[in-house]
Amino acid sequence: MKTLKNLLAATVLLFTCFSATAQTADEIINKYFENIGGKDKLLKVNSFKMNMVTNYNGLEIPVEIFNDKAGKMYVKINFQGKEITQLAFDGKTGWSTNFMTMKAEKLDSETTENMLLQTKEFPDPFLNYKEKGFKVELIGKETKEGTECFKIKLTKTPITVAGKKEENVIFYYFDTENYVPIMTESEIKEGPAKGQMSTSTMGDYQEVEGMYFPFTMNQGGQAMTVKTITINQPVDNKEFEMKTE
């Protein structure tokens, strides 16, 4: 009987300890928002502009990225003194620069449709995710880059690939100490690498107007270092218009 009592006491103690340390996906996400400055600050963000640099064959290339809550965005690079709009979207129509002809080309309807879906992710896909129709699931813990992480599955609105609807899932790895993402993984849906996992890493979180953002990123082996982040700075609509020259 004494042994049974001891076993019951140990079981209760174990359950109590587990309950105190167990996390839910929502608790992790809420802690994340708290640590990066709070939901209230993010809700007041209307636009982001990031100036960064990347390296290509030993050349340092400046990159400028803009996004706003209306869905407008652009990615510009400065290559050998020439500014090139790599991608732009005015909220309805998207276009890119063909690097062979250096001419602007309109994006196909499927790509445009998928870009429209991304507009509701601004400024953060986890912000009010239920209202966006997204789902989150805590998968467990994994070690990434030598860091223990919570693995969270984010399921977003399906995208269209080759005329068919495809599941749109990203796995986020949140550092268990600071509750910020340090890595994401998603399946490549088309092209030669179809079926493989695309990995992005982020780190060196720094404060900008009371909020914290990663200042180092690496996507598919392409490292980028953020120099400045500007919040709620107006941009002329001409920046998104397709160039006809």
C-alpha cells in the first residue's frame, strides 16, 4: 500500500510539473508577439521598407523591399549602379523584369492570384490568424542550428499550382528561450526542386520603433543583412507601376 501511495504521489507530481511547463501553439504565438513589441504596435503598422545587402559572386548588392497592408510591394536591386525592379505588385497586377531582355513582363494570372492571397498576411501571418482562416498546430520540439525550438505548423489559404489547389503550409521554429522564429521550412511546389524543402533562417533581432525584427536572413543559401527598416513611410504609386520603356 505504501508503494502504491508513493507511485500515486509521483504521478501527481509528474503531471503537475508537465502542466506547468506544457505549451500550446497560441501561448507560444502570444509570447512571441509580447517579446517583439506587442500586437497593438503591429496593428498600427501600415507599411515596411527594408534596405539590405546581399552578396553575389563577391559583389555586394543593395536590395530594397517594400510591403504595405493594401498589398502593394516591390523588390528592387542595385546592380553595378543600375536600379532594377525585380518584382512589383500594385495590389491587383504584378510584374517583373526579365534579366535577359531587361524588359518588364506582366506576371501570369496564377502567380497574380497567389500574390493576392499574401496580402492578408501583412504585417505578420500569425496576427489574428483565425480571422484570416489560417490554422496553427504545435508539432513538438526540435533542435535547429543548435537551438531548441518549438515547431509550429502554419496552414494558410491554399495556393494554385499548375491549375490545381495545393496545400499552403509553412513550419516555423520558435526559439524556446526567446520565443522568436529562427527558421522556416516549406515544400517547393514546382520546378526542378519540386517536393524538396525550402529553408529560411533569421536572427540578430533588433529594435525598430519599439518592435523587434530579424536583421540577418538566409533564404536558400542566399544570405542577406538588413541595414535599415522604415515603418509607415509613404511611397509614390509610380513605384509599383509596370515600366513600359
